Amino acid sequence: MAAGSAIQIPTRLPLLLTHESVLLPGSTMRTSVDSPRNMQLVRSRLLKGTSLRSTIIGVIPNTSDPTSDCDDLPNLHRIGTAALAVQVVGSNWPKPHYTLLVTGLCRFQILQLLKEKPYPVAEVQQLDRLEQFTNGHKSEEELGELSEQFYKYAVQLVEMLDMSVPAVAKLRRLLDNLPREALPDILTSIIRTSNQEKLQILDAVRLEERFKMTIPLLVRQIEGLKLLQKTRKSKQDDDKRVVAIRPNRRITHGSITEDEEEEEDHDDVVMLEKKIRTSSMSEQALKVCLKEIKRLKKMPQSMPEYALTRNYLELMVELPWNKSTKDRLEIRAARIVLDNDHYAMEKLKKRVLEYLAVRQLKNNLKGPILCFVGPPGVGKTSVGRSIAKTLGREFHRIALGGVCDQSDIRGHRRTYVGSMPGRIINGLKTVGVNNPVFLLDEVDKLAKSLQGDPAAALLEVLDPEQNHSFTDHYLNVAFDLSQVLFIATANTTATIPPALLDRMEVIQVPGYTQEEKIEIAHRHLIPKQLELHGLTPQQIQIPQVTTLGIITRYTREAGVRALDRKLGAICRAVAVKVAEGQHREAKPDRAEVGEGEDCKEHITEDAKPESISDTADLSLPPEMPILIDFHALKDILGPPMYDMEVT
């Protein structure tokens, strides 16, 4: 089509009757169609039409379509808008209806109504010109000063909006590219106006009249925006003043105090960015965090991703990237600590002292991967705690028994709801240093499931050649685990995958002999039980021969857990006697005192300390210390569970 040639609409148009909205030329409107005549128009004209001409309809405002086909049409508004049906969407809920998306083309005037059923059709006369404008300077000269005034207000209105919004930026470009005579209709449909005001603009056929009617609407919108901006600014100033005053306020009545109020969220983000920049994280991690903090600043707080991103950044700041504790490398002091904490276990102590000796000669030694294998109750877990105490490092225990999800080790990706880092990264955050002692307890009891194999995820963690760049799925950046001393414990190596077992230095921890159990009982177990039960050595005495009897007749195990429980039962029985004796001494009776003296003489003559459990002595305070022998064992622990083996 040649430039400047006029585009004509059909002289006969089907009419779409609308009541709640007004379509102006150049604007787009979405309207719902559910009345009989309008539904028939959509079915017969729009859905069955095959040409562009069939999609052009006339939209008549301020006219409602009757609810029945039998009713006559109301008086039609004389000015309408020729529109192009861009989209038709049908639905049956809550009742059959269509939703039309129409774009206004030009004004028309109804000359004659040709038919009313099945839908109205009228002969129309086009009022606006549809042309391809190529020379904007000529039209500006024709419109004159009124057009310039309108353009000035339109630009002022758009520049008061947020230009970062794509729709606002597009509108600003349209002001410069569209012909001036098309702008009044477009801006009227954009700004806040009533249907009656839009109807007046639609009825204004002369261009000069449209400009005069639209300018007051623009001025009103500009004044409204100025007032809104002024109100927002004053509110922000009030909030700043309240924040400045609030630290000095104090509410003393009740339990409410306002000494420390939460800072504004923007200030929190600024503080978080400052912590990120001053932290000692790696260059890769710093680059990722700065990128995330930029996204966080642009993100509204109502978005679910806002809290996820903020939690991620706070975790990155709290991780000990370069913070570590200084090792105590004195071999003599380490040997004293190990001997005081544990009896026997010479092989384990020797390996720890070897590590300390090599650390004295080579400062940047990578942490070994040890695996203590032995029966339950031999002290594998407590040895790990003693090693951390010997080295002066932080200690963290990770229980792996029954773990069947690899995400427990490597964390969840942040795309999942409720994602969190794995146990390794969580442990580092808890201890706050990058060279702790990690005890991986019960590594032989890992399980497989549909969520993956955690034993395979441990391959990277326990490999000294790879764990310097361990990547947790939640962090998605490398973290150095080479300074961590990993100690794994297991009851057997049969259930440990060969690839995982190959990465660990296995140290067998055999069970204790009877002599070793006796020493452990008198060095560690008995003092611990006395402290737990509030007893003193002046109140109870357990000879070594009694301890041997407990070991041989009441326990059969490689460790000392059952022995510890039996000693606890003895202490509880003695605690009952001691408590009863103190109660009797508090309120003595003459007859009871005399009877007690006779009984004491009887006990002295017969030399039977186990008689503390006899019926005649229940009313007397026992002699101190209470001696535990075989008769007392049988009374407290019951008959022996095992017989002595005679060879």
C-alpha cells in the first residue's frame, strides 16, 4: 500500500454490544461475552470466518445486550469503535461464555441498523482516517500549539513513572514515534479515567476537541502523582526519624522492651554485603556471593527466593574459610593426655603420636583418614574425642548409622524447597574452624536407597587427593577439607564398600583382656559411677577381686559397656543404703540405737560385711565404707549369669 493512502473499514459491520467498558482507537481491551446476540456473533462471524475482513467488528459502548433473543434491542450509542478481534477464548465455567481480546482501529457512526437477529448488523460511516504516517513534521504544523501543550504534559507524566519498567519505557518511545492525533485516545485509555470520561473522548469526533478534553485529564493525573510522591517521601522521612529515635525509647511495663529493634531490611542487606567483602572466602565464592547480593537487592521481600538467597549468603559468611585453631604438637604432653584418658590401646596412641611428630617436621601436612574397627564398647568414639583434646582442636561427631540419602553428605541443590547443606558443611559451621576433628561414627552401617548411595558421596570427602575442593550441592562452590582430621569408626569392614575402605587407614581395635578391664574399671568406670550417683570412696569399696567376679560371672563382652552398667547397679544399691542410714540417723530411737549396737557387735564378730542386705540390718545405718564382695554381688546383681571356666 502506498504511503499516505487511507485504509477503509467495511461499510457493514456486525455490532458487539458492551456496557461496562469503553474501547478507544489505538487501545486494547479484554471483554467477556455471555449474552445471546454477542455469543451468536462470536460463533457465526469470528469462529467461522476465514478472512481478515471477518475479524473486524463494531464495538458499541454504553449499550447492554438483552438477556433473551426475543427482547428488542435498546437504543444504540451512535458512535462506536471499529475493532480487530485478536483472540477468542471459550469456557463453560461457571456458564458458557467467550473472552475476546480486541484492538481499536477507528471511530465510526451508525447510519442505519440493517438487522437485529441473530446478531445486529449496521451500515456505518468511518469518522477517523487510518493512514500510514511518514511525515510527522507536517502534522505537527497542522495541529499547532494545542498539540505541543498536550505533548509536553504527556512527556511530563511518563517521566514521573519508573522508567526501569519495560511498559513505561515502551510508552515513552511511542510518544516520539506515533502521530500526535493518535495520542489522546491512547493516553486516555492508559491513565485513570472513568467510563463516562472515556465515552466523552470517544464522542469527540473533531481532533481539536479531543485535545482540549484530554489535557485536563493529564493535568489531574500529574497532580495526583506529585501528591503521591510527596506522601511517600514524607513517610520515608518519618520512618527514618522513628528509627533514629527508637534506640532511646524504652517500654518498662510488662515484658515488652524496645531497646533493640530490628534494623531496616535494606540496612541488613548492606551489612551483609559488607561482611561478604571483608570475609576471607575464596575468590570463586566471593564472586558468586557478590552476584547473589546484587540479585537480592533487586528482589522484593515477598518473593520466596528472597529468604532462600539471604539464608545462602548468611551461611557463606559464617563458614570458616581461613579460620583455624593452632595445634598442640608437644609429644610428651600428648602422651600424658592419652594415657590419662585411655588404658591400653597402644596401637592407636602410637599412630596419633606419629602424626604429631610428622606435623612438627612438616607444617602443611594433610589430615589423615583413620578408621577404627573393633567390637562395640571398646572406646572408639571416646578415643576420637581424646585425639581432638590432645591436638587442641574442635571436635564434631556425625552419626552415619542408617543414613540412606546422599544429600545428607553433599547437601540439596537450592532449586528444591527446604534445601539445606550437607552434614559436613553444617559441622564446619557449627565448630567455626576449618581444621576440626570429624568423627564419622558407624560408617559401616550406611544404607542405599532411591535417593542415592551416601557411601559413594563419602569417596570425595575421604580422599586426600580430592577433598581440597569438596563441592557441596547447596554451596555450589569448592570448600577445602584437607585440614580436617577425619576419623571413622566401624564394627566390621565387611559392609564397607571396597572403594571407600581403600581411602582409609584401618586400625584394628581389639577387645580388652580381663586384666585390662580391671584396670579400666578402677581407673575410669568406678570413679565415674561414684560421681554420677553422689557417692565417695569413703562410702563404698569395690575390691579388684569383686571386679574380676563381675567381669567373669556377669559380663561376656569385648568392651566394657556391660561392666559399666553393672557397676552402676551396684552404686544405686549402695546409694539406697546410704540414704536410708542418713534418714535413720536424723531421728534416732533408743530401742533402735541399742538394737543397732548389738547388731554392730554381731557383724564385727562374724566379719560379714555382706550382711548389709539382711533383714535385721535394714533399720540400721550401715558401716562405712560398704564393702562389696561376692555375697553382695549375688544380692544386688542376682545369681551369676556365666560359670567360671575351669581348665
